Amino acid sequence: MSHTSNRPVDWEALVTQNENRLYRAALAILGDPHEAEDAVQDAFVRFLERAPKGLECSGAWLMRVLVNSCKSRLRLAWRRVGPLPESLPTPGPEERQELEELLSLPPEDRAVIHLHYYAGYSTDEIAQMLGQRPGTVRSRLSRARGKLRKLLE
């Protein structure tokens, strides 16, 4: 089993500290609660199987793995985004409306918006996660903001 230093990973703490953040990112990108749960579980399994020794920031590593997993899931032909289920655990109707507006954007735009505004990553960090240039990420952010502005008017 891989670990982040010379001592074993505190698995419970790792999951507790990251699962909510990862789930929200996966849900924003994929638009489906079940797919998001699966993507988060896959990220944790990959951590157990492949996390490098001496890993400084396990949260960033998990997010990168999650984003890549979500991108792979989006490429699958059978995957379709459906309506937002009523059982979605959101604090209130305002967040639900924001999420529905976000889900109306293309997946690539959803990913950059979520990672920048909700998860707090810089454009350089997002570029590294998505395998894109920082300028491309900034362009996507700008276009996505414009689309969201129109949707929210």
C-alpha cells in the first residue's frame, strides 16, 4: 500500500478531509450524483493503489486523479446528463439554481468554473490538472462566466 511519507496514511482523516470537496467537484463536472460518487470512490481506490511515496499534498493529488477520471467518464458514449434529482443534498434553493445553471454549461466549462470558484484552484493549477495551457483555462473561464451571466439574467 502506498503512503504519503514513512508513516502509514490516516485513511479515515484522508477521506473525511477530502470526500465532500471531491464529490462537489465531480458532481459539477459530471452532473450526475451516482457518477460523481463512483468517480470519488475511484479516486480513493487509485490513491491506495498508486499514490507516490513522499506525496506532499494528497488532496491536490486526489483532485487531479478525480478530474482525469471525470474527463474519462464524459468521453463514454452511453453517459448522458439528466435532470437534477430532488434528492440532491444541497443547502437551499439558491445553491440548487446555481448548480442547475452550471450544469447547463458544456463539461469543459463546468470543470474550470468549479475548480476555480468552488475549489479555489489557480488557473495554473487547473491547467496542470486538465492538461491544458493556462491561457486556455483563462479563456474557458472568461467564456463560461459570460455564459453564466446571460443564464442568470
